[in-house]
Amino acid sequence: MNLPFFYACFGILIFLIGLIGLTLQPHILKKLISLNIMGSGIFLVFVALAKRAGLSADPIPHAMVLTGLVVSVSATALGIILAIRVKQLYGKAELPEDGR
Amino acid sequence: MDKTNQFHSFWGITLIVLVCLFGGMLFWSLWHIPEYSEGLSAMVTKHMPDSGVKSEVTAILLNFRGYDTLLEVAVLFAALLGAYQISPMHLDKSMVQSNPIMLYLIQYLVPIIILVSGYILWLGGHAAGGAFQAGAVLAGAGVLLLIVRPDSLNLKHSVYLNFILIIGPLIFTLFAFLPILTGGTILEYPRQLVGIMILLIEAASTLSIGFTLMLLFAGGRPPSGDN
Amino acid sequence: MNFLPLLILIPLTGAFLSFLLPRYEKFISLTVITFLAFITLYLGNIVFHNGPIKLVAGGWSIPLGIGLYADGLTILMLSLTCTVAIAVSIYALFYFDSHKQTSDNKDITKSWWPVWMLLLSALNALFVAADAFNLYVTLELMGLSAVALIALEKKAIAAALRYLFIGLLGSMFYLFGIGLLYALFGTVDIIELTHKIQSTPTTLVSMVLITGGLLLKTALFPVHFWLPPAHANAPAPVSAVLSALVVKAAFYTLLRLWLGPFELLVSDLVIQLLGILGASAILWGSFQALFAQRLKLVIAYSTVAQLGYLFLFFPFYHIENANTIAWYGIIWIALSHGLAKAGLFLAAGNILHAYGHDNIHGLKGTSQYLPITLFAIGLACINLMGLPPSGAFLGKWLLLNAAFVSGQWWWAIILLLGGVLAAAYSFRILLFAFQNDDNNIRIHKPHGLMQWSALGLTIGAVLLGIFSDHLLILLSSGAKFGGLNLTEILR
């Protein structure tokens, strides 16, 4: 198995770790971090698979990853600000259970 | 605590099993991807001379697939607007690091960071760099200022601040729209002006992105100005 | 002049300008919407006569650049967006002003208009997109704008956060799937992918990922749990847009991908599974709506149920003739549901505004104080039940036809059950609303236009059933399935 696929496998592994974190962790900030980890995993897969073109990697996935990063940052920022507000309103930084 | 333990033991195990199956599926799919693939790199290289910049990634981001970048800038702005709706800016006293060492350092750090940001912006034309990276670095300078000397920035919700926040997206949208007036399609830069237009878009976006990220760090809408 | 991209650029500009000049935000927004209305009509005319519109952003060629595409389905979704946008904007002119007085935070910088413009541009961008990665960015823009709008209401903050999480999770799966497709075929353009796709394990996994991500965003049973709190607690105009447009956009993306690139990969197992999930959504959603205590919660669960109808297209996917009929059917259900549900949420907002609460048991006197609103609710319920002459009746009837033509008669039972349950929860609402109020409760009567905009939308839903000829022809423009001959089916 050559190098790009090696990295891609790690990317999938990181994605799975983030997924487990997202579902198991009740604390909102930890969920947000898990989402970011999932994103990092996906981006690693993108970039790794782009390297299959040889020495000069395919630049299109790189651009996609950059776009994805900005989107990820925006969403995380919004999530954090929402989390702070939830903590203010409900006392603890967890999503209320009763589906409010 | 007991409930969490039970939760972890039964559902936790089911979840880990499901995730392992899911992961297995993903690895299996990876196995069947061809080992060598050029993707679109040949096509990108072919059109590089027409793109107006020398960096391939910048050409893709701002020219070939610039429409995506335009929407992405809007996404960042949407996050800021969301922050504005949810809460006012709050910089805790506990976050402020107004000690003498930092106060001394930022006199030198902040100008250097701004310079580096400008350099990264310029670098984007022919190497890795560009608006987003430069904007992030600029935001770093802003964050430093917010933490060490919050009163120095005096952020108030004013037309001037709003103008800086939207100037990037607005110029981008304008340059996307102008070619339509002359009979072309969206974001079809005229050949002679490509380089300068991209530079203008990137410069304006750096400002907007920097301030947007800084305000997102600050946590919400600035206090109302006098107007 | 190339009008298609203007559908996205004009609301974007409007958003930025509204933010810069808050004093003119209403004027700017209404101007933007007027422009959008005219451009949509103009484009609809072009597509009706000349067929689909295709262009590439930046003037590059397809796999490198981003393609835009508008066929009959696109125009209909754009028109739905525009119609709902007009009504909701008129409604919002009065809704948010009065709420500013009662809200606890009188900060003048809080405003819905700039975000609303962003959401509009995201919706338009999504419907005309022909590039899978572009769809990802538009889905994200739509999602974040929607979260920002839901968060306008203090009670909805937790629901907004939950929606953000689910939306992000869905986007991640979708992005992963797109990445795999690009790795295999070197393109993310939907039309190119349709030509190049082959059935390999990787493409199957990619389809699973993309579909899973989009199902999360469409709130199909069993991942529908985020929808009721979000739609019920958001401000009324936001709920209207969410139920009518945002969830439909995710479904639209799914439909485009399934009728395009994934055509070869679709197996009988999967399409029956989607049909079963859709049926479960109908039954479960309607059931929950029957027992909900708040009006907006009833309406939100009704959305879960109505979205289930849309997935009843999939069991007929491979069956000649039935798939055509079913496709037209669900599009009609989607369009009329969009109009009716938006009107219903606006009406619920009127009730909330008048009474200060939307408890089902406290609805008495609506016929006396808010007759126009009640009429709107009645018309919307006719649409939800699928009674003639509403648009939903036409849609359901087409689906029934598809069920019998294909021999899968069991879906007909689900359709009928869905109608009965919808009648049950509709009559529950109307029963309480028609009670006369003797105590003379003090109400804040909403502005007339708030009531009329709700009514206008629900009348539109009924009109969709009556005047469907031209629209059906429009829908066939560029469609994968041939035209629909209603008279032939009537025989």
C-alpha cells in the first residue's frame, strides 16, 4: 500500500474517533471539538488522495479543503457562541434532554 | 452517574460496534480506489496562463472555482450575523492578560503580525497564501489586542466597522456581477484585468475576514455606537 | 444578459447592504425580492419555451469550473421560494417590529433581514447548482443562516444548537461521499458524474454516505428528532421558511443525485427501505401531531409526516410509467405543502401574537377575532389532508395511481391512512379554534397584512391543484421522465 493510502486510512481513523466523540460526549464543547476532528479526518483523506497524482499533487482537493476549513471554522464559531448562550440559559453546557 | 454508566455500557458498546462496521465499510471503499489518478491537475495546469495568478490553489479558489469561494465568504459572514443575533460581545475580565510583559510585547508583535498578514496576502499570488490565511493572521493580531488591551480597539457597532466587515464580500460580489453586465457570465474576469481584480478581492477579503474572525472570538455584537 | 446568477448575487448584495445600512434594510430587502420575482418569471418563461438553461461560472469548461443548471423542476422550486419569500417578507415587516417591544433585549443591532437575504441566496444557489461540491457550500450557507434565524428566539437556542450539530454531521457525511466520488472520477459535476459513474464498492459507499447525510438534513424518520423543537420554537416567519423551503432543499439535492449519478447504483432493497422509512414518517409524524399540545408543535410534526410522502416516490423508481407518475406526484406534494405549511406557520404566528400562547386548548374565539387567519388554517388543513381541489390532492392522487399501476398497492393504504390521520389532527385544531369565546379575552390583533399573507399562501396551495396544466408542462422541461398526460391517467 503506498503512501497516500496510508495517510487516507489515518484520515478515516481520525474521522471515526471524532464520530464516536460526537455521539458519546454530552458536553457541547466536546461535541464541537469532535465535529472538528471529524472534519480534520475528512480533509486528510482528501489531501492524501490528491497525492496519488505523483510529485505534483492535484490542487483541486486542496482548494476544496480550504473551503471546507473556512466553513468548519464558521460553524464552530457559531456553535461555541450558541453553547455559551445555552449555558447561560440552562445552567449547564449540555443539550437539554427533553427535546426543547 | 449511574445512568451514565449504564448508558456507556450498553449503548456505548452498540455504538462502538456500529462505528466499527461503518469504519470497515469506509476502509473497504478505500481499498477499491485506483492507485494512480491525476484528477483535474492536468486541466488546471493547462489553464493556468489564463488565470492571472501563478499559484494553482489561488487560481482555483479565486478564478476557476471562485463561485464557491464567494459563497464561502458569505458563510463566514452568516456565522458573524448569527453571533450578532445571539449575544453581545463579552470579554471576561478573566480573559484579559494585561500584565507588563504582554503590554510591552504587543507594541512590537502587533505591527509585525499585520505586516506578516500583508505579506501572506501578497504571497498568495504565486505561492501558498491568500486572503483566508492572511485574514486569519490579521485576526490573530486583533485577538492579541482584545486580550491584552481591550480598550485600545474600542469596538463599537458603527457604520465604519460594518463597512470593513462587508467590504470583502461586497467587492467579490461586485466583481462577480460586473461581467454579467458586459454580456459574460458570473465571475468571468476580463483578460487584461484578471490579476488586479483578484488582488483587490483578496485584499478586501483579508480585511473583512480578519475583523470577522476577531469579532467571532469576541463572542457577539459590539456595543451600540453613538450613531 | 445572463440572468440566472443574479438570483444569487442580488440577495447576497442585499444582505451586505442591509447590514451596512440597517435603516434601509426593509426597503433593500423588498427591492431584492421584487427583482427576484421578475427574474424568476423571466427565467421560467425561457425554460418553458426553450428547455433547460446551462452555464458555467467563470466561463471555464465543465469539470474545472462550476456548472449552473435550470430545468423545469429548478424553476418550480425557485418559484416556490419566491412566493414564500414574498409572503414571509410582508409578514415579517410587521412581526418583528411588534416583537421588539416585548423582547428583553432592545439592542437595535439584532435583525432578521440580512440573514434572511443570505438564506434566500443560499436557497437560490442550491436550486440552480449542478456541481456537487457547490451543493455542499450552498447547503452549509443555508444551514448556518437557518441556525442564525432560529436563534432569534430565546426559547429556540437549544433547538438551534441541536440543528447545527445535525446539519454539520450531515454535511460531513456528504462531503466525505463527494470526496470519494472525486477520487474515482476526477469530477464533481453532476452531469459528468452521471455519464462516468460505474458500480464499484467505492461508489456504493459514497452513495450511502451522501444519502445518509442528506437524510439527516431532510429529517426523515428516524432521524427527524431535531425538526419539531426547531420548527416549533423558532419565530413564525422563520418556521414558515424552514418547513416550506429548507427541508425541501435537502430533499431536492437527494432527488437530483438519485435521478442523476446514482441511477445505476440504486437497488430494490434501498428503494423499498426509503419507502418504508417514508411511510413510518407519515404515520409517526401524524400520530405525534395528534397528541401535541401546542399549535406550532402540531404543525412541525405535520411537516415530519408530509416529508414522508416525498419518499414514497422511491419504491416506484425502477418501474416504467409508475415512476413518471410518482415523480410528478411528489413534486406536486412538495410544492403545495411548501405553500400550505408556510401559510399555516404564519397563521400560527398570528395566533401566538394575538393570544400570547399557542396552546391548542386555548384557541377559542379564533373565528371571532381572527377570521382570516382561521380561514387560512382551514385551507392549509385541506391541503394537508389531501382533499380536492388542493394541490396536495393532485399529488396524492398521482401517487395512488402509481401505486396501482405498479402493483404495489400497499402504499395506497399508507396514503389513505396518512390522509385520515391528517384529518384527525386538523379537526382537532379546528374544533378548538371554532369554539366561541364568551369571556372576551384581550387579544393583540395582528396587522391585517399578517393575516392576509398567511391566507395568500394557502390560497396558492389550492390554486396549485386547480391550475396545474402549464406548470406540469414546465416541470417536464428537461425532466428525466417524459411528460405527464393527465387525461390519459384519468381514463
